[in-house]
Amino acid sequence: MAKGEDSTFPSESYFKVLPKIDSPKKPMKPTKSVPSLLGSILDPKIYPSVLE
């Protein structure tokens, strides 16, 4: 599955990057604010539906 990480939703990297972007003092928020953070960091081609 490691090889298919590109074509599938990289949930592992998804949550691995979150804590680094978000302030440690800030509590983990729902995935509602996640697309905005990842949208500016990851390529839109990776999260086409999330950016919408």
C-alpha cells in the first residue's frame, strides 16, 4: 500500500503534517479547517475534492 499512497488518500501524511502546521497550543480542529491549510501546502491535484 506504500506504493499506492500517491493514488489514494494519504491520510497518514495528511495527519502527520497537520500538527506541524497547526500551533501545538491550538487544539486539533475538525477537518473543516484542514483543507485550507493543506490547500496552500499540497498540490491541488492531490486534493481536488478537498479544495472544493
